[in-house]
Amino acid sequence: MSGGPRLPGTSDEERADRIVLHVDMDCFYAACERRREPELRGEPVVVGMGYEGGETYGAVATASYEAREYGVESAQAISTALERLPRRAEADGEDGDEERSDPEDLEDTGYYRPVDIDYYEEVAAEVKEILHDSADVVREVSIDEAYLDVTDRTAWEVAEGFARHVKNRIDREVGVAASVGVAPNMSAAKIASDHDKPDGLVVVEPGQVREFLAPLDVAEIHGVGPVTARELREMGIETAGDLADADRRALEDRFGERGAEMYRRARGDDEREVTPRGRPKSFSRESAFTEATDDIERKREQVSTLAEAVADRASRKGVMYRTIGIKAVTPPYDVNTRAKSLPGPVDDPELVEEVALELLAEFEDDVVRKVGVRVSNLSFADAEQASLSGWEGVDGGGSGDGGERSEDDRERLGDVGEPSNPTEGTAERDTQGNPTLEDYADADASDAATGTNANADTDSEDAETDPEGQSSLQDF
């Protein structure tokens, strides 16, 4: 039994039913912008990846609920968002649109802001401090969501009050809103947190999980994405209740082990324990140019700067690496990654720069919007630092070291692997030609960091996308 503080009336006896909280920040990037600019409260706010003030390129990282009423959605092209919600003219002209300056037009306009990952991480750190103070076990899923096992901190009789206390602390001490789901397991808690957004609190007690899930659309079940949901509907399975009553063997025949897992989740069965995150799979930094450029010197200078920053971070963490990679985003939003692997782990900043520039040469004549540098295949063992500065036998083959995928989200973004030939690694487009979420395999502010002062510094394991469509933090 943990020695952490408990609420009055809590029993010391072992309890069969865990108490899991899923804390999900509402429109987190937009909420951070509103915290910084209180005048944005209640107004439509759009935060853009690869977006610069006053421009029309980039993609939507998140949109406030007010902006969504106009049809603005996550991963939508900024140009499309502007057609649905024109940019509001502002007094300083930085993000203004003179054609929309008529006061009568202001009601149907919104505020657009570029992603500021450094600021968002500062706000997220304040939230996480509260979460770790509220639970003995916290699994940080992304920059804006986490699971808490509070079984040893409270009891089911007062779990709602405990969760409300956590919510209120975040609102009062940080100034951003969170939706919280409380349930006996992780998957049900996640669904509950999304059930009454924004600023919601939903408690699903033991014995009520299956009843709570039954009427929900099958797409809301943890682990069921759009493609799987469509296949299930073709089988006549529309709701979680239908899935729970389905023939398990038929599901396994169609979907393999995942079919059995979906069946269990729909019935409220999820035996996973809330465990803290493991070590990071990679370190990366990236930056967008103010304007897309084919200037090789500008590209080389930026990559060199990023390589230095990544190597420094790895050194400060006492980590060595076996794979060095780059990312180059070419217009409109095509994400290209290349990597080279070493025969053993090293801590060698000069080699990181050398290999990164070598990989960049493939894009020497291309117009590039953004570049990034990554080190992966990390080694945390305490060992004498290795140096291969003079080593020339770098393996030219791509390393499939993309982070291991977890089960923390019901929908995953595709990993961006290191392609084996120059024609691979470009982003897919939707039927309208707009960028899809897969275009932003790091689909968070990290992919959206713009300008030389907005580099993303990430060390997450995998990609996450929250139910309301906001992109979340991870490496490219």
C-alpha cells in the first residue's frame, strides 16, 4: 500500500477494482494560446502546423470548439480552413486580412496562430506536476493526456470527488481545462473522458462498464479506427453492444488477435495495468523555414544547427545511438525521411552532423519547407563513450527503428520508416488533395514547429491522436 495521501473514508483493504483516471486536455494548443492571450477566450482559434502568421500554407494542428462549428478540422489544410473561417483582422496587422476588417464580418472570422511547442511543453509540465502529485502511478501518453492509477489514493465511493479535485487544480493552477474519465480500466476511462467534452467528468463504476459502452458507436471502442469501424459495419456491427454480442471466432477470423481484443474491450474487459512510459526511442529536433527554399547553404546550415542540438541532448542524457536520420518536408506537405545505421552505439556530435549533411545531399536541389535531425536505436547502458569520427563504413540501408507502438489510443498514425529508395517516404493525400494526418507522422506541434525559434525537441515513443482530433506529441 502506498504511503501517499488518501481521502477520508478510504479503506486500507485490498480492492479488486482498480480506479483509473484518464485526463485529456481540451483543445490543448488552443487552450495554451488562450492562456497567453486571454482576449482569445470564447473566440474561434486555429493553431497551425507549418503555418506562419498571415500566410495560407500549413495544416491545422487543432481547432477550438468554436472554430469547429465552421467546419475547421485537425490536419485540414490551412487554405481550406481559411475558406471556412476567414482570418480576423487584427490591429497590429501581423495576422490581419484587410478584406475582413469590416466589423460586421467579425462574427464569422477567427484567430490563427502558429504552433509554439516550447510554450506548450511549459504548460504541459505544470499539468503533469499536478498529475504526479495526485497519483502514485502516472502514464504520460502525450503532451496533453495521461492515465492515473489512483486505487491507493481514494475509494470508489468518493472517486468522483477525487477526480473533480484533480480537474479543479488544473483549471485553477494552470488555467487550462481538462476532461476526465474514471473507470475500472484504461480503455473505459479513455472513452469516458471523451464522452462529455469539453470540461467533462464522467465516472463509470465497476459493474457498469458494459452497460455504459453498449449504445456507443463501435468507432468509440479503444483500438477501433475508421478503417476497422467500416469493416465492422459491413459485418452488421454498429455499436459496442453489437461488438460485445458478436461471434468472437468470426472476429478473430477477420481481424486476427485484434478481433479478440476488440471483443474484450467492447465487453468492458481490459486487464492492462497503468505503467509509466519506458525510455524514449529517439531524440529529434526540427525547424521550418519562413519560406520554402532551395538554397542548399541555408538547408545545410539549418541541419548542422539541428544536428548539434540533437547530439547535445543525447550527451546530456547520457545516451548513445546507432542510427542517424534526417527529415525533409517538400511542398506541398510531403514528408521524406532518410537514415544510416552504425555498427555500434556512439556519442559523437561531429558524426551526427557529418551523416546528416550526407543524407541531406539527396535533397540538394529540392525546394524544402522544413528539415529535421534524429538519432535513434538508443543505448542507455553505462559504458565508455564510443567515438567513430574516422569511421567510414556507415550502412546506407534504412533502419526500421521507428518507435514501438503502444495501445494507448484507439487510432494510430502510421510510423514514418526510412525508405529504401528515393521515391518512398512521401506523404499520402486525401481524395481532395489535402494533407491527411499521415502527412504529419509526428502530427503534433513537433511537426508543426515553425521558424528558427520554434524547434521541436521531442523524445516520445509513438504517435498519439486524441479522440477530438488534436494532434499529439511524438518524434518524426
